[in-house]
Amino acid sequence: MGLLDGRVALITGGSRGLGRALCAAMAREGAGVAFNYTRSDEDAAATLEAIRAHGVRGWSFKVSVSDKSGVADMVKALAAEAGAVDVLVNNAGVGQVVPLALMEEEDLDRMLDVHVRGAFLVSQAVLRGMIRRRYGRILNIGSLAGQKMMEAPVHYSAAKAALRGFTESLAKEVGRYGVTVNCLAPGVLESGVSGHLPPAKLKDYLAHCALGRVGTLAEVADFAAFLVSERNSYMNGATVVLDGGV
């Protein structure tokens, strides 16, 4: 039996990178998996194939996490197809390397819209069903850049740090209903946002990492599947750093 047999999971930003790895890991553990995306239909089709290869149902929705009505429609459509959402992973994110002096307000707005407003809107949309059933798992994907003082874009670090406060406050609010909320903060990974790192910064990171390497998407996704499973029943409001020892 899988860790998530019979559950319905919704992964935001699931069409590629860590999002696709999360979808595949949850599907392998027995969950029916839905995800949203905003760009490539081809990437979304590949993620659906990765989900269904594990013999479970999969759904994709082309909608932005910062679109309130679109998110509501997605959750409603998913509920009609699969039932209420048991597991939500707020993974949708964007990356941009730019110094504060050259940053535009629009850059900050976009970063906060996707990482923070998106997590707020999707969590709000699924929570009513979780509270009614007195069961739910919410996992926010943060970053080492939101936990430690390190050289990273200011708006990205601020957005990821905000997810920690969001996690802790929401966990306190909904824990009484059997809903847990946690945050997973990976360090530098083999692809995704980490791909924006200049070679010199990557070399410096590896010099300070006890394991001396970047993390893999599979390592993060496998751990995430455990974090949202019933085997992890007492962790709530926690931020877990997965960085190889920096």
C-alpha cells in the first residue's frame, strides 16, 4: 500500500521541475493527483502521463494561482470529478535574479502574487472541505533563501520567508479541525529556480554544504509525500529545511 492510497492531492505549479516530481511521487504513493499550470500544454501533458503511469487518476487545469475566480473554479471542478481535496501542496513559484537597485515594483508584485497570494488563495479554496471533513494536509514549498541570511534575490527571499509565517499562523488556526500545515524549505536543487544561480555562487554553496552536492527533485518529492501522509500525523506549523547541511 502507498502512503497516500485513496487520497486526492492538488499540486500547484505541477507541469515541470519540482512540481512534476511532486505529482509523480504522490501518484506513486496512490493518490489521485491534480495540478495547475499557466504556460506549456506540452509540459502539462507530460506531467499527466507521469501521473497516470502509476495507475491513478490525474487532472490538469490551466489557471494561475493568483486568479481567485479561476482557482475557485478549479477546486469546484476537481471536487465534482474526484471529491474534496485531501492534500494541497503550494509549490507554484517564479524565480528572477536581479539586485534591489534595479528591481521594479512589478517584479516584487509578481513574486508576491505567485508565492504568497497564490498560497493564500488556493489554501482558502480547499480549506472549507478539509474543515468539514476534519482532515487535511497542506504543505507549502519554501526555500533555504527564506530561512537563512544568504545571497539571494531580495524579493524571492521575502516571498519565501512570508510562507513560513503563513504556515505557522494557518497551522494554529486550523489544527483544531484535523488539518495540518507545514513548510518544506529545500536548498539548491538540480533544476528549477536554482538554475538561475551563477556558477560562482553555486561553487560557494557547494563549499558550504556538508554533503557537497545539490539536492535532487526526487529527494524533495519523496520527502514531501511522507510529510503529507498519515504517518506524519503530529507535525504541524513546522518548517523543515532540506539542504544537505549548509
